[in-house]
Amino acid sequence: MANITRFDPFKELATFDPFGANWPRMTRWMHEAPAEPAIKLDVTEDDKAFHVKAELPGVKKEDIDVQVEGNQVSLSAEIKREKEEKNGETLLHSERYYGRQYRSFTLAQNIDRAKVEAKFADGVLDVTLPKAVPAAPGRISVQ
């Protein structure tokens, strides 16, 4: 009689321990590490345009870049954050984050790039993306 055993291709991955005995220390370090900021956004639509509101707290206006190509929209921002805690003259704690954040998405219709408007106030980027008027269908005569 044949012995049939069940093969589990993920068994080795389930027991994989990349940090060994240091795992509790590494998980504590990962939870204490500052999370990388992400651009949070809302996209709404009306009959003439798409409207994007993106949260960019602590970012300067000159560090924001908005690009539109066809129906593809890309937002990016250079983020610089520093945090220091001092007690008198002794530095007790210091954290820094420098980096570039990107957010890119595709809309259902092409955008009229010449009419795009972007405003930035109080940490919120407000972008109006007017819809491109599609060419009217028509018959083309062949000569």
C-alpha cells in the first residue's frame, strides 16, 4: 500500500524566521520607526471637471509638482520633517525624514492641460482638472 502525504508548498515560509532570536527586538523597532508619510487624496467629478484635494501638511508650495498627460495625473512633493526633543542643552531625541512622495492615478477621461488650476493653502492642494472635449464623431472623406 502506498503512503500518501499531503504536500504544503508554503510550510517553509510559515516557519521562516528572518531575524531569529532578535525578532521581538526587531518588531519593537519597526513599530517605533516613524511611518513614511503618504499623500492622502479625494477625487470628485462633475460634468465639466475632476477635482482633487490632496493633504500635504508641512510641505512648501515650491516643493509640489503636478503633472498631467492625457488622463494620467501625477502628484509629487518633497517632504522634509525634523523633530528634536531637548532638555536644557542635552539632546534626548531626534528624528528626521527627508524624501519625495508620489501619487499617480488614471482618470476616465482625458484632461485639458491648458485649463488645469492648482491652489495650495493650509496644507491642502486643490487641483481642478477640466475634462477635454472629445472630438465630434464624423465622416472623413477620402480623396
